[in-house]
Amino acid sequence: MDNTLKLIEFLEQAPNSKKIIQLIELAECEFSVDITKQINHLKGVWELRWSSSKSPFLNYSPLLDNLQIIDPENDRGLNFLRPKGFLGNILATNILAELNIIDQKRINVSFKKAGIIGPQLLGKNIGLFSEIKKTQKGWLDTTVLTNKLRVCKGYKGTTFALLKREDLLTADFFNLIIN
């Protein structure tokens, strides 16, 4: 558990540290994950704090909110990206996905809609969403899961480390798409 606390500390204070990959490996050795029994930990708004990806959209930036919203009870997830500060209230991009928990670690992901959420007009956010025509599927294996930390590995070999955002509500993000 000590390595998990160190990992959380590095993700909060030094998200670009080279020590993070080692701390992830040590934390993975400490945990036996069973997301079927940890649904309450899995549900929530997760902020991407570190990634092994080279893509700027799959990495931490102090200028962006890069969020994954997980709602396992309704089999849905959302990747949500917006600039921090004032611009974040004007423009955000997102991808809506259907989630299926396959076993103790794996979640199958099927991307359904992509779009842009704009500013509010007459009490509702302006949104432009379209169905993703070509089926895009993937999966995530959760290797560490606590009420604060989630580490997962994607189908393309990318490792992600995310911290739960207790100040944000899952329903608020899905309401942006539904309204």
C-alpha cells in the first residue's frame, strides 16, 4: 500500500516524473483487482494524470481537463477534454462509449458518439454530436483500483494512471450530452 500512496503523491505533485512507471509497477504488485466487486470505486470522474502514450490528447497537461467519466451501472463512459479556465466553459470535446465489464479486470469499450459541447444558450449547452459510423472498439484492463487511484492498460499497450475527482459529479457530464 505504501507504493500506492507514493504513486498518488507523484501523480498529484509531479505528473511528468520518470519515477511514475516504476511506482505503477510496484503498485500493481500490491493489488488484486476485481472490478465486479469494486463497482463503487470504479464509478466516478477520473482525471488522467499520466500516460505512456505519445499522443498529446492521451497525456496529462496542466492546461487541459482530460477526464474519463465512468458510469458502470448504466454501461457507459465518456472521454471528456476541455481547456482549463474560462475557455473550458465555452468548448469541450467528448466521446461517448458503451462499456461492458467482461471479467475481474477487463472492460470492453465500444465508441458510439463524438461531439463538441459549447456554451449555454437559454439554460442548455449547445452541443453537436454525431454517431460514430465505423465501429470502434477496444478494451481496458484495470490493474490498480482504489477509491482515489485507477491504473489501466489499453488494447494498444498504453498504460494510464488516473485520480478520482470528488469535486465533479458523473451525472453532470452525461446531462450535457442528453440535454
